[in-house]
Amino acid sequence: LQQALHSIEGVQGVNVSLNEAGDLLTATVETAHGHDLRASIASRVVNDRYDLLELGTINVSLEEIFQQLTTEEKVAAPTSLPEYAITEKESA
């Protein structure tokens, strides 16, 4: 999934994580500020046979990024993130 999402034109970074139960993937996709790739991301996820449960954006200001980078707690916060959660479809 990470490789498929990273291959979408305009994607700058992808982070995929699995929940503790092992049944839900969450992917954070970083794009350039102002680029809305939600349609391309949704299409790729569905075409790769995952169930798309949620898709949205998170916008972070440069000031917020600076504050996060200069504090003890290191939290990744790209400038614009379409974010979604997916579950793997069971084979029939």
C-alpha cells in the first residue's frame, strides 16, 4: 500500500501504520501545500482492493511546524495531509 500511494504524482511522503488489533491500516500522505489528491488517493486505495473508511485533510501552518520541530516532543506534521484509514478486504 505504501508503495502504491507513493507512486501517485504529487505525493511527497507516505506513512502507513497498523493498529494494535491488526485489522486497520492508517495511512498519512504528505503532499505539497495546496494540492488536493484525495480523488487520486481514494481511487488507488479502492482499486488496490482496500475498503476506504475515511478520507480527509489536515492543514498545518509553518508556525505550527516550527513549534513542533523546536520542542522536546517530536511529532511529524507536514503542511498538508490527506489522511485516511483503510481495512484490507477479505478474500472471497
